[in-house]
Amino acid sequence: MLRKLTRTDQLIHQFDTVLRTLVPHAAQPSRPSPAGDTRDETLDADARRHAAGLMRINHTGEVCAQALYQGQGMTAQLADVRTQMEQAAQEEIDHLAWCDARLVELDGRTSYLNPLFYAASFGIGAVAGAVGDRVSLGFVNATEEQVGKHLDDHLEKLPMGDRRSRAILEQMREDEAHHARWALEAGGKRFPAPVKFGMSLMSKVMTQSVYRL
């Protein structure tokens, strides 16, 4: 019989998750990278720098997603919702690790702003979860829709020869679409257009700042 986690156990788990999310190269994926043995075409310095900027944005997006799911999972009211949040968070760890590894290949780095975005996203997730599972799940759906749009945009902006980044983003897009569908099927509330527009503006602030920082 499994021992019920105490409050101390949960805090230790949360701290471990923070470290695995924010410390470069600490996240360990449960699935192999979609890039596999895919080989890039020749990328010049400008193309590599541009690809690294895009992948840095995607890495920070996964930092935010990880924090969001952790915050929501901590305050979710229904046990099955918490379980689904934890599963989605594990898939986001895969994305985090894949993007991190790709940044290394591109001689890039993760964003200096990650701790700030993690803290903000965790707080938003915790509040959404505390308000109620329908709102929390609705926030997941709206967030994943925004992420999907960013991934589509980045797939168009990637250098043509960057096949490894492309393979990673295509798998991420598939996973995020699955998360968005699950959130609605689990009872998530559809957010109105003005709320989604506000979320889109906040997302643009993140992408524009993280591309270089």
C-alpha cells in the first residue's frame, strides 16, 4: 500500500520540480527526442543564432507550462484532475529537455528571465486551480491554444535547413493539441475572446523579451 504524501513530501517534490525546471540540463525526458537521428542541412551563423532564439522562446514557454501545471495541480479540487495535471506536466518536462538539448546543439542558452516567468506562471496556475477545476481546465485549454499558435508560427520562421528543431516542434504541437482537447473534455470552461486576447498580448511580451534575453 502506497504511503500518503505529507505536506513536507509535497514541498520537497515541488522544490525538486523547480530545480529540474530552472537549472539548465537538469530535466530528464521520459521519451527520446523526436529529432532522433535527423540531420540538419548546413546552417550559417545567422541561421543558427535565429534558430537558437526561437528555441529559447519555446524552452521558456515550457518553463511556464511546467509552472502552470504544478500550480494548478497543487490546488486542483478533484483527484482525477490532479492526476491529469501531473501527466501533462511530465510531457512538458519532455518538451523542456528536448528544447534544452537543442539549444546546446545550436550553441545557444536558456533565458535569463526563466525564474521570473516560472514564478508568475506558478502563481497564475495556483489561483486558477483554487477558483475551481472548470476554470483551471479552461485556462489549460486557452493556454495550449496559444502555445499551438506560437509553434505554428515558429515552424514557419525556422531556417529551412533546421530539421532537428522542426521535428521537436512538430511533436510538441501534437502534444499541446492533445492537452487542449483533454482540458475541454474534462469539463474545462471555454474562455471568452477578450480573455484570450489578453493572454495573447502577455505571450507576445514573453516572446519578444526572451528571443534575445
